[in-house]
Amino acid sequence: MLLRTACLRRPAFTFEPALPTFYLMAIYPVRVNKRFRSPRYAGRIRAANGVGTAASFECGCFVRISLAVEPLSKSIRLAGFQTNGCGFMTAVADLMAEILAGANLTELHALDENEFDRTVSDSFGPLPAERTQCAGLVLEAARAALADHRSYLIEEFRGEKALICTCFGVSEETIDAFILANRPRTIEDVTAACRAGAGCGSCRMLIQEMIDEALA
């Protein structure tokens, strides 16, 4: 009877790793293990207007990043992640959601890969070589979420001119005119002139296609 009473007093929901704590500490670095055991941004964002998923064929894991972006201010109000991956992927995904939550799309610098790698290294130390793909997948999912949000804005856009850069409101006509007049070689040339591609970065591939077509 005492045993039954004790069981009934247990919390309804508890986090209990499948592996003992001492074993988790052995296979994950301390800072990675801390994020893995207590992620702050795990979960689906119900009001998301940008969702991106990336998966690995090597380990069969996926990671999904969801964003709720305020249309007028272009600020990311909420960010969250879901994954069935390892502790490294969980920790890096939680870090990415922390970076995105509260950020403005115009300040993301296209989620520069080198900058993100430095942030991961500063936060957790260098990842093992076999786990660097975890950071790559998280970055891919975040970029996909931003691209999905751009598609959402394009669908909602009611202007007369086609919109390319939704972060800075740069039209296709503006970019085309600059390309034809200046024959730029890189996306950075276009970005320096009109800021297109300097925000979330989801339009950069389209800008490159416009450059290639003009120079063909």
C-alpha cells in the first residue's frame, strides 16, 4: 500500500533519459549534455509562418525548425525545434532557436555558415568530426524555415511589382535594372547596391540565377 501511494505522488511528466546520467556525461561533453538534458526551445510553434526540415541519410535523423515571424516588424517572435537526433543535434538545434528567437530578419546576414560554426564552437567546443553534420543539418533546416517564410510573404504580397527580397522590400525590377546596368559578378555586388540578400538570405539563390541569366 505504501508503494502504491508513493507511485501516485510522482509527477505526471518527468524527463528520464533512456541511458543513465553518468553514461550520458561520458558520451557527451558537459556543455552539450547540459543543453541536451534541458533544452529551452524544444517543441512545435503553433502559430508558425515558416517551417523548415532537414534529414540525414547517414543516421536517419531529422531536425525541424519552426518560426513565428511578425510581418510588420520582421522580427522572429518565437522559434522552436523538433528532432529525433542525438544529443549533439538537440543541443545545436536549441542554440539555433535561441539565436533566431527575438532576432530581426534584416540582421541575420543570410545565416552565414562560418559565423554559425564559430558560435557552435564557442558554445560547445569543437564538435567531433563525425558530428559536424549535426550543425550542418540544423543550419539547413533554419534556412529552409526562412525560405518557407519568404514563400508565405510572396503569396500574401499584393504589390504591383514582383518582390524578390522580402526582408528589405526589393523588387525584381530594381535588381534587374542594377544587373543590366552594372553587370555584377556576385550576389555580394547586388547586396552592396540595394541590400537584397543581406537579411535572411532566402532570396540569394534567386538573385544568383538572375545574375547568371544576364551574363549568359
